[in-house]
Amino acid sequence: MIPKFNFGKDGDLLVKHSKQRDAILENLCSRYDHPTAEDLYLSLKPKIPALSLATVYRNLALLESMGDVVKISTNADSDRFDGNVNNHYHFACIGCGGVSDVDMPVNDSIEDKVAELTKADVKTHSLIFYGTCEKCKKKSLTNEIIML
């Protein structure tokens, strides 16, 4: 069966309202830990017993395509998601895989520089810093002390 899509007068895709999608977006926007799809699923499953992991993945993909969430792909196993769609930077820990916001102004001038160098039309940019978070550094230091 071919799904039917409805388009508005301006040509935009009209998406059917979904309580599950609303719950996923609300949950995501209320947190700052940049959860994986599975994290969101586990958080919502007690409140929405009929929810499936596949539904979470499908809705996150739709929300991303609509610009309502940001998918953060790092070197970790699972993508993470952010309900803050304003351009901002992230830090990804190579130890635990956690992702956090970096509280610093976005350098918009870098887009002009890249446009100049590449002769391209740069619309936006994203930046992820990689390293070891404070918690993993402490854990590593503790393990080193124990080994002595």
C-alpha cells in the first residue's frame, strides 16, 4: 500500500498530528543530555505502553526533516538527539559517548570564510568537539591511583 500524503497550499507536506510524536518532542525538549532514540523510548515506555522503538526512530526522523530536532552523529554507536534547534556547539566524550552543549557564542564568521575559500553558498555549520569529559577524566585518574 502506498501511503497518501497531503500537501498544503504552499506545497509543504502536511503531517498528521500524533500524540506519540508530541510526547517524544516534549520529552526531548525537556532534557539536556542529548538522548539516543533508545533513551527516549525507555523514558516514554512507562507512560505510553503501546510505544515501540521503531515508532520513536520514525518520529525522530520526521521531526529532524521538519527541523524540530537535531540529530547529532558522533563516533559513538548511536546517534543522539537535541531539542534545541538553535545553532550551538557540542562536546562528545570519547570515553562514555555522552554529548553536552558547549556554552560559547557561535562563530558565524567562519561561514563567510568557508564560503570564500570554497566559492560555495554556506547556509550554516555545526561543530562537535571530541575529548574526555570531566567524569571520565576523574574515573581514569581514580583507576590509575588504584593501580599504583
